[in-house]
Amino acid sequence: MTHAIDLVITILLTLAEWVLGAIGVVDAFLAALMTSAGLPPNLQILVLIIVAVLLVLFAIRLLGPILSVLLIILLILLIAHRLVPGMQLPHGMLPATWQSGSVHI
């Protein structure tokens, strides 16, 4: 159960990392473009804040269904873990290749 919770949290954090990475790339590009155009620093900060907010809103709109499903799954897993803390798949029910920890192709 803990592994499943960790997996969902990792997926959520990876999506957030991708969004923030994309915003960082756009931010760096716009900052270089505005600096070369000679815009004052105060105006650059204002433009970069507005663009960052718009990009976050776009990412939430684009990834909203995925994020909501992942959050619902995470909440269900957390509730199940709280209600039945010792819930695990018995080792005897795992396929032999999974028990050894190696995958044979």
C-alpha cells in the first residue's frame, strides 16, 4: 500500500516538475528577449509574473483531469491505508518472477 501511495505522489511531483521546468524555460527566454530589447527591469518583472501565472493556469487547465484523477486515487489509497494499515498482497500470491526481484525477458 505504501508503495502505491509513493508511486502516485511521485507521479504528481513529476508532473509539477515538468510544469515548473517549462515555465522556467519560457521565463529565461522572455527575460533574455526583454533585456535585449531594453525594457526596464520593473516592467520585465511584471511581464514575467503575468506570463508565469498564465502558464500555470494553462497547465492546470490542460492537466486538470489527470491531476484530479491522481488526487482522487491518492486520497482513496490514503483512506484505505488508514482504515486497514496492514493491507498487503501476500508474498505467496506473487508470480515467481516478481518474488525474485528480477525480470526475465
